[in-house]
Amino acid sequence: MEGGLLFGFSTALYEEINIKDGRIEQSNFHNYPIMCINDAPPIDVHITKITENPGSIGEVSTTAAFPSLGNALFNAIGKRCKRYPFSPHFLMEIVSRF
């Protein structure tokens, strides 16, 4: 669960592929940022008992990261962000429109 959330947060905040002159600009981790351990928020996972078999759970946490972060940003700035990643540059662009 924690790894899936961090993977989702990393994608939502940092990961972006840019194409310039028909070529992908990112080639490796030096210019394709991912979330590092010192950027990771504290995560507290609670497992609840259920009576039915839920099936596989691994991917659920990754897909939950995007909307939860989007909702948190909406609560903070009052505007829906409809593009990923939620990079600092992109967020400053949205906030400056107010």
C-alpha cells in the first residue's frame, strides 16, 4: 500500500515526458525526476476486516494517490487542477490566475 501510494504521488507530482523537435527530452533519472525518500510524506495504512474477498489490492493505492492529491490541492487553492504532473511550476501558474 505504501509503495503504491508513493509511486502514485511521484507520478502526480514529478513525472512528465516532454517532446521537443520530435524527440523525448528525458533520457534518465538526471532529467526525469521521481520522488525520493526525503520527499515522501508519512503514510499511515489502516487495514479493516471485511467478510468478502476483495481480490488484489496492490494497484488500488497507486490510483488513489492522484484523486486524493487533487482533492487536497482543491481544498488548499479552491481550483481543480486538471493536468498532471502537479509540478510547482504548474501550481504557481494556476495560483497566479486568481
